[in-house]
Amino acid sequence: MRKNERIGVRLPAEMKRTLTRIASKEGRSLAQVCEIFLKGGIASYRKEGPKYLQRFLTRQKNEDSRQ
């Protein structure tokens, strides 16, 4: 697949540090790791539909309320 598009994403610093650690551990670039996670998320969304996103949004809301 030809890669000819870019996106910019703002995210928490801790998430970037985690992604960077994963990339280092796997011997891959940060961009490759992000692409892999995005492909996995897209595949799961295609299977589950909106329930896939809702699961993460509910989890995030619960974690935020505990802090």
C-alpha cells in the first residue's frame, strides 16, 4: 500500500512515551507502531462497530472519575 497521506494527532505526553518505548522494544519506528495500532483498531471496529469505541470511551470515563 502506498503511503501518501499524513495526519497530525495531539495526545498526552505519557501516551507518546509509551508508544516510543513500544517502538524501541520492537525495533520499529514510532510511525510504524502507530500504523500497526491503527490497523488493529480499524479491524476491530469493522467487526464490532460503535461498540468498539464505546468500550474505550466508557473505560476512559471510569478512569477519569477515579482520579
